[in-house]
Amino acid sequence: MNRQRHLQLGASASTIEEDSQAWEWGATMDEFLTDVERTELHQLLEQMRGHLAQYDGERARQTCEVVIAKLERLIEQQPEAHPLADLLAGMHDNIGNIAARNQSTAAAEAAFRRALPIRKSLVASHPKQAAYRHRLALTHAQLGTVLIGTHQYAKADESLDAAIQLLQRLSDTETNPKIQHDLAQAYFNRGYIGEALRRGNQAVESYVQAQTVLEGLIEQYPKQPDYRFDLARAHSNLSQIFQQMRRLPEAIEQAERAVARFDELHRLKPDEAAFATAHLRALETLFSLTIAQPPLDRAKEIYQQLTRIRQQRMQSMADRTEEEFALGLTTLQWASALHDQKQLSDAAEQYDLASEQLARLAGRGGTAQHRHVYASTLFDRGICFADLGRPDASEESYRRAERVWEHLREEYPQERAFTSRYAGTLNHRGILNQNTGRPHRAITLYEASLAVRTEWGQSHPDDADNALYLAGTQCNLGHTLRQLGQLESAAEQYRESERRLLALRETPAAGPRLDAFLKNVHDGLAALQSPQPPSLQKLHSATVQVSRPAGPQPLWRAHAYRGYEAIRTAVDHDDFPNAIRQLDAILAADDSHVQARLDRADLLRAMGRAEDALADLNRLHDARPDEAEPWFLRGLVLARFCEPKEGGLSPLDDDALDQAIEAFDEALILDPQQSRYRYWKGLAHEIAAHAAQSRVRAQFAAFEKLHGGEVAREWVQPAINRFRCEFQRARESFEAALRLQPDDGEAWYALGRLLVDLEPGHELDARKAFRQAVQFRPTLPHPWLELAKLADAAGERELARDCLTQLLRLDASYRGTVHRLFPWLDATA
């Protein structure tokens, strides 16, 4: 979040406008000037006023130099002319201020130091002149401010202390409110020095003194907004000091006061943009503090207030980019706070909102920063959904983040953050797949992450963070290899990880993380000495028979190209070869015709010619890598959702199914609003879940026979994790499809079937799904059968009878199945 600027330039008497208020040109000045000299000086001062009003600092400085030369000649002739000396010091102060505004700090310091001896001499010669003492204090304060800007904190502290002593003595005898205000600002800037030097107590004392003076001024002059503004800023800065000192309750108290003061100002002058912005920044600070100290009730109020203010501001802005970005950051901050407090469902909802807000910026030519923050949001969202037990949403979120960082890495190859986060996302995807029983996929991801970090390490050997996480990923790879029974390879990864970590012993940047990483490695090495499950690899990859649904009919996308109607007619009559011939003729004339190539691949899929379909799709990927539909078709082919009339049991090809799911994921990254992509992806996960369930049973039976049930349960746990992951990802996919298209009866049926077929305990949800299926597609026979089964199991025979009656009315071929499953049913039903 934006950090408020601490340094407040002290108000000074160095501009002509302020000088003219501080002393009067009158008889005293005229004693030392002729009429000609007085006229010349008046004209020069008016010129300088004009230059300053036009922000022409260089011409104002040149005019000051002319005035200084004239004054020095006059004072040389009349050393007792103290008003002229006062004006001379003011000219040096003006030059100092002009230089400070132009960031010429050395010139500013020199100018203020030229003014100081003149001012000190005036005070010594005229000790009863309060104006001279006031101006000397202000020159000290201005010099201190410039010294702060050049980080000469000790000298700055000395100058500000001199200013404070003078102003404090003046405030005891003078009623001028400007003296009080200048004293408060000197305390304010001295507080900044304490903060910069990490002298927390000095900073606290100075800001509290500034607050005390300002509160007295506000009591006397309640309608003066400047005093209120400075007091609010003092509260805000003091809040940040307390935060640095880890005194959070006091930090929150000061932040609350800052918000209240800025809110008063904003209400007092609602059209003053500076007050509205300051109020918003103070709210941001308070929000950051309150989310760090639960409970989150107050933080939630502030979050809602911030969101409301930002949305209101956006309505009146032509360019909403920065406000929209700030809104996304605030939502992300709130999501992270909820995540830290384990309020995972609420956190997931806020991560969704933050990613939606930031995606608009990242997707319309957003800056590298916008895209980086968007990817970070997706990454954090992936962690949250993994913690929530939603692996499909987690994987998809990681993949989206990975895609953004991959592109940023290509655009900015020397930007460390993009490469590191890209490698880190690959590693996290590996962890997710390892924890959900997909070790082969995890290994591929770990190896990809290692390749990225190794390449970076070769060109940046001093990057300790990269070396640390490279070693961590190697350890993760070791865990996965051990899980697969590849013990020698696992040991090799552990030892290499340990070697890298020990090399970082003398690197302070590694910090306490190093010990945690080493412990992980040593735990892995120790686990290698434990008994390993025999034949795990063989049982994991054992072929199983799975049932897969028939594929969809070819989906025709283009209606405008030549020959479409004739091709459509051929397809409607199942004359696929004729349709292919006509598409070939189109492609012979124009080989780059995307829609014709896509339709041809779809027809080849429907004909069961998988290899030919993939060849067409490969050509489309090369030509149009960001087209979603070829990826979807690729998923259908690899998952063997081919012929519309195909079905039944077939051997499962694990690698092809994994590639199919990857293809569906790619399609969804490119077009996340396609419900059919999610539906068919859900079917692929359902197949994987059935296969995983079969393997769990086979592995458990084998291990139980050799080692007993307790050992078998431990060794089969990865396979159980795989089953639960595939089951959950299938469920997530179907539910996501239904959020996009709630009236899809087939998807409701698929969801209900998944819930009753694979895991007990979901009967109520399954019944709801089947009811939805028959509501939206009452002509589908199979949901009626499933509803009848559930009703019968629950002892609701009349409901079961009604469902079976409807089923047989729709499809009489179910009669044999019905009487086999429901022998109690009247034979005449």
C-alpha cells in the first residue's frame, strides 16, 4: 500500500509574500534609502513576486541575486541599516527555497547558511525584536529541512533544535499563532529525524509535542484547516512510528485519530481534493493495522468503507486505472487477512473478487506492475483453494498466475521477481499434485521449476533466495521420488539439496528459513531408512478398465464459408467421409482456413481417427496458440471422447488422460466462461477418479495380504489422495459448469452420478442434482432411474414408483433393469 510521506517542509518566512507580512516597509526603512533606491528595490521585489507567482524559479533567483548585490552595497555604506540586513537575509532564504524546490540541495544549504550569520547578528543587535528572532528560527528550520533531505540527520537535528528553542521562548511571550504553528512543524520534522535514525522514543516525543501545540491552536482557531491538517498528519506519522516499534494498540489508536481528523477536514471542505485523498490514505493505514491484530470486525468495517469510497471516486473519474488498481489491492489485502485467520470460504470469495478487479487492468494492456499484482493474487488464491480442499480451482489459479509470469519473464528477462515467482508457481503446482496423489505430474513440474532456477542461478550466482528455493524444490522432488519407490534417485536429490543449503550457511539473507529447509531434507533422508512399500510403482501404473461416455456430435462453428450448407447436410446424415472431402477441397484452396481446419479435426474425432485429428489440431496450435477451441478438441481426443456412439469399458491410458486434462485447462485459461469445457473436463476427472478407486482397492488388497491392514492403509494413502483429488476436481468442474449454465440437465445428471457412484455420504446432494436434471431435461431417462434408487434406499417406495413410472414412459427398454433392481415393483408398472 502507499506509504504516506513523513517529511513536512516547515513553513518559513523566506518567500516575499510571507516576508511582507512579517515586517513592514515604512519610515524605518526609508531612513536608509533615497527615493531612487527605494523605487528600484520596490520594482525588483515586485518582479520577483511575479516570477514566483508564475513558478519561474530561475528568473526569481536571478532577481534575488540583483537585490542581494544592491543591498550589500547599501549595507556597506550604512552598517547600522538593520532593516536592509533583514531583507538581505530574506533574499538568501528565498534562493534557498527556490533551490530546495528544484532539488538543488547543496545550493539550498549554502543559501540558508549565508542567511544564518546575518540573522544571528540582527538578533544580537536587537534582542527585543521578536520578528528577528522568529525569522532566525525559521532559517534554522529551513536549513534543518534541507539537511533531512540529504540524510545529514545529526546536523538537521541540531538546526531544528535551535529553531525549537527560539520558537518555544517566543511562544511564551508572543501571541502570534504563526509562531505556534512553526513550532509545531519544527517538532514534526524533528520527529521525522527520530524515525529515520530508528530512535523511536525521540520520534514519539517530538510528534506528541507537535500534537500538543497544534491542539492548542485548534482550540483558539477552530476554523483554521491548516492546523487540523497538520495535527491529522502528526497522528498518522506517530501511528507508523508505533507500528515500527511493534506497539500495535497505540499505533491503531493514533491511526483512528488521524482518520477522525481527516474526516472532519473532508466534511468541512468536501471539495478540497487534498483532504479527501489524505482521509483515504489514513483509512488505508488504519486498515493495514487492524487486519494485523484480530478480531477482524473493525477491519471489516474499514474495508467496506474503503471500498465504498473508491467506488464513488471511480464514478467521477475519466481515467479510473489507479483507483481501480488500489481497489484491487485493498480487496487482496482483505482476502489475505481472512486467509491468515483461516476463514477460508470468505477468503476464497474475496480472492475471486480481487482477481476479477485486477484482471480488468491486466487484460487491457496493463503495466508490468498491474500484471504482476494480478498474478500474485491468482497465486495466493491458488494457495487458499488448496487449503480449502478445492484442488481444481487451486490448479487453475496457479496455471493462470504461471501464464502471466511466464509472459512477464519473457518481456523482462532481467527482472528477478518475475522469474522467481514463475519458478515458485511451478513448484507449488508440483506440491499440489504431489499431495493429491499425482506424483508423475509433480515430478514434471518440479523439474521445470529447477530448470528455471538453475538458468537464473548461472547468471546470478549471488542470488541467495534463488539458491535457497532451488534446494527446496530439489528436496520436494526427492520426496516424490521416494513416494514412487525410486530410492536412489530420491537420495541423490536430498544430498544435492543439502549441499546447496549448507553452502548458504554464511549467507545472512537465508535467515531462519535455512534451518527449516535443512530439517525437511534430513527428514527425507531419515525416511529412506524406513521400510518402503513393495511394487508400488507397478501397482500405481497397473492398467484398469474404465467406462467413458460417448463424445459429443461435431460442433460447427462457422456458417459463412463456402460449402457450409452441403457439409452440414452430409454431417446430419452421418456421411462424415463426404463432409471431410468437401473440407479438404476448401483447405486445398486455402490451407490457412482456421474454421475449416477446426471442423475437419472435429469430424476426424467423431470418426474415431484420433491421430489424424491431433495432426490437424497441432497445426492449429502452431498457427493460433491462443485459440481455446483447438485445446478443447484436443482434450476430447486425448480423453477418447471420440465417436458420438462410442462408450463402454476400455483400458485407461494415464498419460493421455493427464494430457487431456491439461488441454481442457488450457482451453479454460483462454475462455473460462465455456460451460461445456468444464463439463467435459469434469467427465475426464470422473474417469480418473474411477481408475484411482480401482487402484486403491488393488493396492490395499495386495499390501494387506503382505503386511496387514494398518500398514496397508499408510502405504495406500497416496492412492487415496489421488482418488479424493480426482473426485473433488470432477465435482468442482461440474459445479462450475452449472454456475455458467444452470439449466444444463446433462451436467446436473453427471454431478449426481458422480456423487452416488464414487463415495458414500453424498446422497442428499445427489438427489438434489437428479431433481434438477429432470426439471431442466424431463425427457432424460437415466436421472429418473437414479432418483428411484435413492428413494428406494430411503424407504420412500411411492416416490420410487412414481419415478420408475416416468422412466418407463420415456424409455420402455429399461423395463428389464427396473424389475431386476426393484423386484417389489408391480409387474404391470
